Amino acid sequence: MLIANGRQFVALRKDGPHRRPPVFHAVTPFCRMALCAAEPGAGSGWAEPPSSSVTCPACLTRLRRLRGAKG
């Protein structure tokens, strides 16, 4: 569980076939949309178990902004 500015996030990847290394997004519990606005398709969902860290560049940038860091 990650906490930024009082908000909780988990690092999840989209469920489904993967041809590339998985990208883990910052997703709030019980929500379909990640901080970067990624969301699984209509017949899919977020895959479990969660990772210990977020790897999506856009989610990382937004997490830094939420935490008040520059860059």
C-alpha cells in the first residue's frame, strides 16, 4: 500500500495477455482508473497480487506531485 497526501494506492497491472514486461500503475482501492487514467478494458480488470512498487512513468510523476516533490 502506498500513501500520498492522505490517499491510498496499490500498484496493480492490467489483467490479460502480456507480450511486454508488466507495468504497475497506482490505483486507488475499489477504483477502475489509475492515476495516469489507464483502466482495464470492459471484459478485464486489475490483476492480483499487487506489486510493492509502481513502475508506470505517468503514475510516478503524479505520485511525486501528490507528495509535494518537484520533478
